[in-house]
Amino acid sequence: MTRALRAVPVPAALIVLVALSGVVLGRVYADPLLTRLMAGAAVGSVLVSVAARRLPSWLVAPLSVAALAGWTLLSLRLAAAHAALPGGLGEVTADAARNAIPRLLTAMIPVEPAPDTVLVPVVAAWLAGLTAAEVALRAGRVLLGYLPPALLYAGALYVVGPNADPAIGPTVLFAAVAAAGLATPGRRDGPAPDPVAGLSPAVRAAVRLRLVAASAAGLAVVVALAALLAPVVAARVDERPVDPRRYVEPPRVESLDENPLIRISGWALNPDQRLLDVRTSGGAAGDGSPRIRLAVLSDYDGVTWRVGATYRNAGRILPAAEPAPNAATDEVRQEITVGDLSGRLLPAVPTPREVTGARVAYDPATGTLIRPEGLAPGLRYEVSSVRERPDANLLPTANVPAGDEVARVLRVADGAPEPVRRLATQLAESNGAPYARADAIAAFLAEHYRVTADAPSGHAYPNLAFFLFGPRNGGGQRGTSEQFAAAFAVLGRLAGLPTRVVVGFEPKGDGPVRAADAYAWPEVLFDGVGWVPFDPMPRPDSEPRPVEEDFRPQPEDPPPSEVPAPTEEPSATPPAAAPAPGRSEGGLGTPVLVGGGAGGLLLVVGAVLAVLVAMRRRLTRSRLDAGDPGERVAGAWRELTDALRLAGHPVGPDLAAAEVAERARRTLADARAARPGEGAASGDPDGAAVDELAGLLNQAGFAPGSVTPEQAERAARLSAGFADALRAARSRWRQVLWTVHPGPLRWRR
């Protein structure tokens, strides 16, 4: 019994040291499951080595690795059940093995124990226990055996970083257990042999003297190191640890999702497209259908609104945020099934608190979700949200925040058109309180503009100026919710209001959510109330009032023709003779004026054409040279579809890449047949080249990250060759028009 008890302290110390790493790392997890799994790995790894101590050393590692595989699979199964992840154990294990490290370092704090966030800690704990036990127990080097648990403990501290309080208690316990393991006598089968037995007294005294001297020298070195390192260590106690998450890029939205506002016009033209299926329960089941939010766009550069969010991998339970004071809240639970909706943005009623059935990444600043793997038809998930209803009685007297914290939603990009600025000033001067200003902007838009499904997409400054002040009979003063929401947000910022644009859906009830339900609306931030949505859309069947009735922008200096002519006194002097025909009195001759006007007009036309050519070339370069290889392949494909549209053969979004390639081959063949004199030059694309480009597009879409830079360059050459061949088969005049056609600059991309 005594011999057995002497063998216990070192294995027990190793188990505790490895398990303490799980305690430290578990401080940033939302549940103690990880700590329990790492403690189980510590016990299992050390006990396997203890049980196999009498076996050959080469046999211990395979036995321990087999036990590690079993414990890892059990841990992944428990974590998958805890996180309510769909899919079998094999699928979950493969996904965790591929994404364990990046998801662990990009997960939102607190981290939910899921297969991909527990795999690395559990495996590391088992390997540390196995190595420590073999070195300390089999080789008898206890102090060296402490090295793997110490490295694991330091790694846990580094991963936690500044996201938890200092681990003073576990660190003190770690040092105490390590010291106890060293101080406890190890197992011996008999009395310890005397190393100097059998030596002569003189030699024995010399050996003992040397041992004492060596021990004293070692003690002196330890004391000196402690004296030198103690101030350095003490000085770093209060410093903020480095967060390793800053070195890992979190999940990003795709280019399609960076500005989902441009999708409104496309959805408006296909109103019956089935995007989602929704079933609502909970507090909102009998209170109408709540508005579903897809994205929040806070950044505007004068050209486009962007999401600009930072998404972190999150578990089933999302971080809770305090609702605005005096706001009424109710819980909304929905089961959502994805239909034709694409991208990564995940629709949900604001603000989501729990998501099951889909792995998500979350942005706490906006309360929006993405699915890093992308949406797929048939994806079904359940989301529980807390819907806030601000107190409307506080709005008339509420102020708006200012300062650096809201500078992002107050920023007005350079280049705002002067008429837009004057309209914002006019509405702000007539309404002093922030809520009155916001309500006046919404009322002005609702009273003066018309909603049409076929309005062109666009919300850059020129688009908004045309929407607000363009001629009614020339396409101006009408738009989709895209233009209404963007115009409100820009006018609001010019009037000093923090605004943003939200894209989502307004379903009619449970059941399918179609493209006609897609909707964009603006929101304004008020102190003590939070973000408040506004509705600038006109009432159904209302006739808009002409903008000119309520907004007449006057130039600061009237033109010379409007300056009153001075009153002349009657004079008896007869008037001077009329100037000769062809000359104005005291001025230049008519031919000079006509020639100068014609020359100026030609210069203006030439400048416009040069700008169009430059913009077209810049667009082509941005498509073919910017972004990763997959984005460049997609840009090359857009060049091909633009060429077809310029040739009068547009392709719809419902066609597959192979169908578009077939139409492209037919279009080029017909164009060459119509102009037999313009034969195909050597190097012109054939059917195989177009099919190759379609194959590269499918590869970029269905296997992201697999496209190489060489393939992207090949796609650029194929699309350029096709466009050149199609243009060469047209008349000279149409070739010139092809180069300066402004269509590709405004067509939906």
C-alpha cells in the first residue's frame, strides 16, 4: 500500500496541471463544458501512461492515440449536441477539423462550446498529458515532465488575452501543485543507494564537497535570475495582454452582400420570386408580421451604401444587449426556410438572441447575422429575437447624439449636390427639433415622389439628385424604396441627424416571403430612445405634388438678364443709327460668336466622350485586376454579359452559365454571318473559349478559393477577346458607339 501511495503524487500533479489549463481557457467560454472535456483529457492521457508503464515505450503512443481518438469523438458529439448543430458526427468532425483554429480565434466572446471550438483544446490537453506522463514517470524526469503542462497553460493564457480577468488563483494553484509534486518522494523499491558508498574517506569527503559546491552554485544562479527577472515580470503584471484575435481576419461578407441595397430594383422587377418561407410564433404571432431585417448599412461614400460590419463566429446563444430605456420589448420566435435568397446575410427580426439550425457569425454593433458558408435553398433555422418598441411620447423632445461615437453615421461624403444641400437646409430651418426634422424629410418625400418598380437602380449623389429634382416626364421624381431610403438618409445627415439605411422584408403574414416584400427603410438615432425607423414612402394611390411647388432653389446672384435695366431720361437727341447687320453694337461679330459657340460645344462633347471612355476603362480594370481570383473571374464574366447587351442580345439572370455561353456563341456567329467581309481574325474566340470562361465562373462560384491567379488572367483574356471580336463584327459607327456607351456604368452588377 505504501508503495502504491508513493506512485500517486506525480500522476495526480500532472492531471491537475493539465486540467488547470482548461479552467483558465474556460473563462472565455459560455459554458463549463470545455473545462470538463479538458479535465477528462488530462485524466485519460495520464492514466493510459500509468497503466501502460510496464509495456514497451514504443507501444504506449499508439495506445494513447487510439484512446485520444475515442475521447475526441465523444467530446465532439457532446459539443454538437450542446450547440444543437445539424448533421451527422462525420460531417461535424470534418468541419471542425478544417476550421478549428480560425473559428477558435474569431469566435465571439463568450465562446460557445461547439465542435470547432473544443477540438484543439481537447487534443492539446491530451497530448500534453501523454508527453508529461512519459517523461516524468517512465524517464523519471519530473521537472522536465512539467514542461508540456506549463506550455499548455501559457498557451491558454495567451488565447484568453485581455478578454478575462487575470488568472491569479489558477496560477498560484499551478505553482503550488508543481512544487508539491517535486517535494513528494517518488516510488522506491528499497532504500536509496548511497552514491559515495565504498569510497575511501578522503575521496568521499571530496565528492560531497563538490556536491555541496554545485548545489550552492545552482542556488546562486536561481536567486540571481529571480532577482533580475522579478522586476521585469512585476512591471508587466498591470499591462494589457495581447489579443491574438487581432491577427486573424474574421468572416467577411461577399461583394454581393456589402451593398444589398442595389438588389431592391432587381427584386422589384421579379415580384413573385420566392425568397423565404416564414412561420412566426411567440409574442408577435397575433400582432401582425414583424419586419425582418437583412442588413444594416452605415457607411456612405457618395457612391454607395455599405454594410461595413465586423462579424465574429457565434454560438447558439448571442450576446444580450440592454434595450433602450422606456422601450417595450416582446419576444419573437420564427422558423425561416431559405428559398431563392443568395449571399451570406441571414434574415432575422431585430434583435436576435438565439439561433439554432445554422452556424452564424454576429455583429453586435448592428445586431445582424451572416452564415459564413453562405445561404442555400432549403436551409432551415430558428431564431428567437427581442423586438423593441420605443416610447413614441419621448420622440418629440428627444435629442440626437454627437461626437466621435456617432461620427460614422453623421458623416457626409464630399461632393453632395448643391440642390440637395439646399433642400436639407430648407427642411431643417423650418423644423428645429430633431424628430420634427426627420418627420419633415419623410413627409416631403412621401408627398412629392412616386414609387415605380421599373426605376433604375442607383443611389450615388447624381442618382439621388436626379431622383429629387429630375424632370417628371423624363424619369425623375420616381424610384423604388432604394431611392426613398437613401435620399432620406442623406438629407438627414445634411440636416444633422445620425442616419443609416436598413434592407429587409415586410411579409404579409406567415408563409412565403417574395421579392415584392423586399424593402429598404431609413432609421434615425435618438438619445435615450435608440434607432427609430421612418417611412418616407408615399401612401398607396396618392398623387404626388410637383416638387416645384414647395422647393424653388434660387441662385445667390441673379443672372445678368434679370438685372433691371436703368431708367433712361427722355432726350431730344435722336437715337444713333442701328448697327450694321452681322455685328452687335460694341461687340463681336455674329460669325465669331457662332463659331465660338460651336467650338465650345464640340469641346464639351469631346470632354464627355473622353470621360465616358476613361470610366469604361476604369470599370474594366477594376473588374479584371482588382480582388481575389474568384472576383476577377466574376468580373470577366460581367464583361462578357455587358458585351452581349451592347450587341443587343441581353441575357437574363435566370440563365445558367452554360446557357449564356451558348447564346454568346450564337450571337457572335450571327454577327459574323451578317458581315461576311469582316472575317474572323486569328486569335478570335471560338465556342471552346466561351465554354472555358463559363467553366471558370462555375468553379469560382461552387468552389470558392480554388481559382488560381493564372486562371483569372486567362478569364480576362477570354472575355476581352470575345468583346473585341463581337465589336469588330459591327459597323464602324457602332464600333465607336460601343466604346463610349454609358450603359455598363449604370447596369445592375
